[in-house]
Amino acid sequence: MKRLYYFTKSLTSVQGITRDLQQVGIGENRMHVMGTDTMAIAQAHVHGTTTWEETDIMHSGFMGALIGMGVGLLAGFLIAGADPWGMQLESGAIIGATLFGTCFGAWLGGLRGVSSQNHHLTPYLDRVEQGDYLMMVDADDDQQAGRVEKVMKNHRHEAEEAGREEHFSPFD
């Protein structure tokens, strides 16, 4: 998936661009608008950002799960090999410790991520804090991205291209 970033100065511009993008087949669920006044964004009936887009919860949760899985797998092997209670634990200990480590790591990572800004948005936050609106448009392929770019060129006086991620994923 590709993510295209644009800045606009007003919600009126955002509404017009959103309408034009919908006319070329880009659904509202593919557009996210970030600004300092979230109430105004909601009242303008445009798709604002959610906690999932604003925070690093997905990335940190995923990384926590991976780390927790590794630690749990290692702990499972150590427990099974050490035979601490005089029982043959074998694969049950490995599976249980791995599952526990994965879930615990995802939980800890999610807690860390929900309290930090999304690392994908870091280059754009200064302008958002100054009052601009950041439009994020997701495209599945080059053809869809081309339609987005064509609409944005028609709004060149209102929308300024801010960036592009060719291989966007909330997990990386």
C-alpha cells in the first residue's frame, strides 16, 4: 500500500478535495485528515485520524509481540530443559511460555506505543501544530495513486504535496 501526504490550509479545501477523490473512486476510509482542531474536522464531516493513525500503537505492539515471542521461546526451552518441578514439561512448556511471552510483549508494546506519536507522522507534526491540515491518502497500487495525484494537481493552489511512502504499513 502507498500513502500520500498533502498539506492544506483550510477545511473547505479538505472538503472539496475529499469530494473530488470520492468521485474518482477513492473511498472515505482511504483518507485521513489530521489537524489541531479535531472537533472542527468532525463537524466538517471529513474522516479524521484515530488513535490508530496518531499513535505508534500498531508498530510498538507488533515489535513487542516479536520480542516477547523470542523471549518466551527461549524461556520455554530453558524451563523444559531445566525440569524445575520434577515433571516432564517438554513441548507444553515451550508453547505456553511462547504464547505468554507473545501476548505480554504485545501488551507492553501497545502501552508504550499508545503514549508516543506515530513515527510515520513525525516529519509533518510541526506544520500541523502551526494550523495546517495533513491529508493522508492510501492507495493500493500505482493506478490508484495516479488518480489521487491527478485530483491533487487540480487542487495545486490548495494542496501542497508533503511526502509519499511507497510501501506503507502501520506495522513497520
